[in-house]
Amino acid sequence: MIHPHTKLQFISAEKGYGVVATHFIPNGTITWVFAPLDQVFTPEKIMQLPAFFQKIVNTYSYRDNKGDYILCWDHSRFINHSFHSNCISTAYNFELAVRDIYPGEELTDDYGYLNATEPFECLPEPGTTRTKVMPDDLLNFHGQWDAQIKEAFTYFNQVAQPLGELVEEQYQEKVKQVAAGLKEPDSILNCYYQPSKIALAV
């Protein structure tokens, strides 16, 4: 479920629609959390779908560490990619803002930590040599993302958390300990899934 202070908005002809902040969202805020309304598709279930629906799932879903495809029920499925993303996935089935996000600013993810099924070209961005999202990006960049997550957690208890009560029960105690500085955050590498050989229709 996406943060309530966001909305769907047309971004550009190249990007299409995206998700923008309607209010200030400070560093350390949960910006998205997995919710019971999100649909979970196994690769086998997807293969049973008509090609038209396979394409929709492939476009708007991400893969979890079990290789299942998660299709978010709300406008979080329209979050666009950036190599300088302001939101990052955690090992606790939610995402954190890793810097302050201002009203009108787009919320972004680096698709490299969403278990892409195949490489794809991205729009050029200044300040990075990366031009493609790769299926193994989590193996190569988890250290960088872990450092950002660790810093964001230092603000966790200082900011409002509208989605805090939706964190899954299995993670609640660990998140409290991490936010209090009693434990290190688990690595984002826990989100990694070895790319499946099951191909979706495109």
C-alpha cells in the first residue's frame, strides 16, 4: 500500500504516469508496505493466464525473493524507475524514503532491486554510468543500498509513519529494534531471487 500523501500523475511521454508526493515525506518514512489486497501470482499461475494478462502482470508487478510476482492493488504499481531512487525496498516487505521527498516530487524505485526478469534499457540519468537494469543488480549493488537503508532507519522513530501499523507482524519486533539502533538492518540482499527461466508473454 502506497503512502497516503501521494497521487497518480502524468509525468512525460517517455515515462507515462508516475506517483508524486502531495505533501512533504521525510527521510525514514515508510512509503510503501505489502498489503493483503496485493495480488500474488506464482509463475505457474501466470502461465495459465491469457497472453494479454501476462503482459499486464509483467509490466506492473515486481518479484519477491520466492520468485512470485506481486501486483499491487493501488497506484504504487505506477512507481517509475530511477538509478537515483528516493525509495528503497527493505528485507521487511516495505520501502523507506532514503531522502526527503517534497510536494510534487516523483517517488522512484531502482528496478534493480525488484528482481527484473531480463535486462532493459533505461532513460539516461546524470551522475551514473548505469544504463540498464540487470537481473543480478541486487548482487552487485546491495552494499550501496544497505548503507542508504541503514541511514534512513536512523530517522524512522523521528517521523510520522502512517503505514507503520500495516507492517507485517513477523517483522514488527525486528523493525522496532533496528529503528532503536539495537540491531543492524537485515540486508536488502534478502530480497534477491535467482531469475526464473519461465518466460512471460510480451
